[in-house]
Amino acid sequence: MNWLKRISVISLVASAVVMSGCANQTLPTATPRASLTTDVNDYQYLIGPGDQLTIFVWRNPEISGTFTVRPDGKVSTSLVEDVDVTGRTPAMLARELEEQLSTFINNPRVTVSLSGFSGPFSEQVRVIGEATNPRAISYIQHMTLLDVMIRVGGLTEFASGNSAKLVRVVDNDQKTFDIDIEDLIKDGDISKNVDILPGDVIIIPEAWF
């Protein structure tokens, strides 16, 4: 019996060591991803997962239709399957579809329109922490910090707005900047307004009382 008990104890210890080793493993950190937009002064909306696409093929209504971009950034049409659409403008996608459909149709003419704008994750602006409605929002050309705060409903009563941070990928390097949101929206100091770029992350901490 003692021998059996020793085996049981050894087995339990071994199991605990294995479980401890698994618990101590660390996950790799998220990879900073730069915005797909190369020139915000000439900003064009890029298609992303969740967007609704209307693809119209002239004189071919049977292959035209409305499609939802899948989480993998693709759509499937009746003639062309698994078309990669994310990160493209509607005009770019239309030209690519024309090229692919030319295998089946003589001189196809394609028009692509959008609804339900979400855009690629790399283009969305994320607000977390002590905003009234923290969330990810689609970037709009010439968006500023004030525009973003209006979209998320301002600060909560517990926010430390002047301790907020803006995280941005610059030349594939993640950088953090100080922003004074409280001075901007509570004191009306418009000099604290800053330009927002696609992919920015705004972090608003809670105040220490």
C-alpha cells in the first residue's frame, strides 16, 4: 500500500508540475500593424470584413447581387469563388473582378458599391477605457480627436482625460503620445485637438480619487 501511495503522490506532483508549466507559458504580443492608408490627404475608403457589397455586372443580372464580406476578407460570387476584397477600394475591386470574369464573359463591365461601412481593422480607430461608449469606429477623412470623442459620447465621470494616451504605428514602430482630452472637451481648449489617423488607439484611464 505504501508503494501505491508513493506512486499516486508522484503522479499528482508530476501533473501539478506540467499544469504549472502550461500556466507559466506566455503568449506572443500582438503585432503592430500599420494603416493601409499611405496618404491620409488623399484618403479613400477601403473594404473590410462585415461590409455589404453590391456587385453589378452590366447585362448580367444573374451574376450580380449583394454580398457580405466574410471575416476572412473574402466574398464568393456565382462565377468567381473566394475573391479577396479587403483593403481594396470599390474601384480597385471592380477592375479586379472584370479581369477575373473575362474568363467567362466577353468584356465584362463591373460596378461595386458599399453599405454598412466597417473597413479593415487596420483602418479603424479604437477608443478604450473611460469613454461613455468605448468602441471601434470607422475612420473618416480629416477626423480629429474632438470628432472621435463626440462619436464615443465623451468622458465618464471617473475618467482622467488629461492622462489619456494615443497609440499609433509609425514606420512599423508602435509609439505612444500624451493627449489632453479633458482640457479639450471640458475646458474648450481647442489647441488640444489633434489629427487622428487610421488605426489609432485611444486609451483613457480611470482617475485616482
